[in-house]
Amino acid sequence: MANITTPRPKSNLKPLDHALECAARGWAVFPASLDKTPRTPNGHKAASTDLERIRAMAVQFGFVLVGIATGEASGIAVLDIDRQHNGLEWWQENRHRLPVTRTHRTRSGGLHLYFRHQPGLRCSTSRIAPGIDVKAEGGAIIYWPAAGLEVLSDAPLADWPERLTPAPKPASAPPWQPIRGGTDVTRNYATAALHNAVRRVAGTTTGSRNATLNAETYGLSRFIASGTLAPSEIAEAMAHAGLAAGLDAREVAATVASALGSAAR
């Protein structure tokens, strides 16, 4: 259970003290401004665990907030739960599926859940759910305890939950071009129907994409008997449409084959 433990008392440490404390844990830090932007010219790429380097950055740039570079630099990945986009509702529904790990309150009223970084994990925005972001390789977060916000759980860092690894974006399909055929009215009508079906499937929202792909493919099968569209032509076009809608390639292939098979039967 991902229960939040009793908050520990707020620290009276200065931001630099917090930065040095983070560095002692192996987290690469950098100075950030009140608006969370890095104060160094090269941004979070300046993040370091070297104590002397951190002190030098404090003299040159000043720590208003403490930033941490996520990913390989610090060995951490953070699940950023945003209160403003219903992220806390998602967390309430899913917290029992998450391991106990270090948890901080954020300035906006959300949560930062710290995990051990998973190699290859990169940042993402709202791909798990609206208001749920991933801060991993190439990203950064603010260490909010340095601003006086609560450490809600100081449990040891858990491994990154596999179920939270964002699904890869589908490869963008090249523009589909129909097979050039005759110019008679029947062929033109069939081609227009195919184009319309592709557009409807590609524009379908999450939740009905598979059903729409199945229905549109099945509907186009009526042109096979008349010889105005070939099964391979329909299959190719609808595969492109399914990928453009964000469906998995295997799921697309299975749905198209099933719809055409049902029509043949």
C-alpha cells in the first residue's frame, strides 16, 4: 500500500544546506529561481554532486530553490502528480497499486513520488493519465523540502513500477495513397468512401478507436464483391488509419484481419 506516513517536522536548513544534503545522497543539484527556472546559463545540465562545485554555484548564482536533475545523473525518476489536472484523483484510485516510496508535497498542492531510475526511462507529460507526468532522463524537478514543504514519506526509494512505464508513441505512418484504378463513377465512389473511413478512424478518440476501426473496415468490405476495392487495399489504408489513431500495430493488424474475415464469411 502506498500510504503516506506522518510528516516529519519542517527543516530550518537553508537552500544550500538542502542542496548539499541532496548531493550527499547522490542527487545532482543546481540552483533554481522562485519560478523554478535554472539560474545557471546551461540550465539543469550544470547539476552536480560535487560539494565544492555546488558551493561555487551558490556564490555565483544563488540557491533560491534547489533543482535536481532526474535520470542517470541522480539515479532517480519522479512521478509528478499535478493537483490542477485531476492528478490527485488518479493517485487516490491507484495508490494501492504503487509501492511505498519517498513522497514530497509540491508547491501547487500535488505530489512528487521518488523512485530509483529505470534505465531508458524518459520524461513524459500526461501519457500515463492527465495530470501525471514522468521526470526521468533529460528532466529535472524542484526539491520542495528546501522551500519548507513537507516530506510526507521518507521511505527508501522503491524501484520504478513497470506498470507506470509510458507506452511508446506509435511510429507515424507515411501518408496513405490509394491504388490507382479506373476513373468510372463506381471506383471514384469507393475511393471516396475509403478516404472518409481513414479520416474517421484516424480522428477517433481513446476508448472507441478499436471499435471504430473494426466497423469502418467491415463497412468497406462491400466494395470487395464489386471489384472496386481490393482486400489488400482496404487493409493497407485502415492499418495506416489505426496507427495514426494511436493503436498498437499488432492490435491494428488483428482488428483489420478480423473485420475483413467476418465480411468474407
